[in-house]
Amino acid sequence: MLGLDNFSDELLGQLLEWSPTVITTQQTAENLDTYGIKIDWIITDGKSDISQSNIKLMSPGNGNLTDAALTYLINYEYPAVNIVTDNLKLEDYEHFADKIDLVIFNDHKKIYPVNPGFSKWKPAGDIIELLSPANSLEISGLHSIGGQKYQTTHDGFISLHFDEPFLFIAEEL
């Protein structure tokens, strides 16, 4: 977890129901500790002031906290990761999009990469935002509402076809 400033306690509770491995920064660790949430790893160059037992410290390596955490998870063959962050830089995740199933929670949005031919059942009126450029984009079940935002036209499947290996989309929470 890279930040919790704009994340609901209810959704945090849902993510933690399955007792996941929790990797966090020192600053966010203090918030998690206040909530009584068990922390497995803290990404830091130094010591941690968190008094929980069995916390392991992870070096940020080249200074990129996201790289450190995702590299660890991939090396230990985790199939998926939920990331909660206050500051989203998609370029930090592009290298990992084909190595682990990513779901990023940021600014009341659920963000994830999709492959060409992506389809998903959505209720009418839902909004999908494309966060990556898409060449030769073909959509079904959606209509443009401006910018890179699309709204579902009816209950049913939407689909996205494009030429890139993947693109990031966002759904409102």
C-alpha cells in the first residue's frame, strides 16, 4: 500500500478479508498500524518505528517503491496484486502488466490493464475511462461521453479491441 488518503475503510476491509500479504511504505505503515492491520513488509532504507512483530524490511533498491514491491511479488510467484495508492503514475506499472494481474485503487477508481478483445458484463450507465492511448480502437456496448470516457449503453457485455498489447482502463468505485 502506497497511500490511504482517499480510500474508504469499508473497501480496505474488503481487500483485507482474505489475509493478503501487506507490503507498504513507512508512512502508510503508521496508518495501517493505527487501524491494527497486520503488516508483512515495509519498504524502507532504514529502521521502522512500527512495533508489530515479524515485520520484514524491504529495500527500495533503485528508489522506486513500486518496482521493489512488484518485483518481490513476481519473484515469489504471486498471481495478482491489489495496490492502493494516492499518487498514480501508470508508467510505474506498465513493465509489470504482463507479469502479474494488477488492480490499482486510486482516486475513487479501480484501474487495471486489459488485453485486446477485452469484454466484461456491465450494467447500463457505468463509465469506463481509457487511461492509455489506443490505436484502431473498436468498442461495443459503449458510447463516448467526451475525452477518453465511455458510458455503457445497456446492461450487457462491453468489449474493447485495439492494437496495443494492453491498455489501462478505470472504473468508478
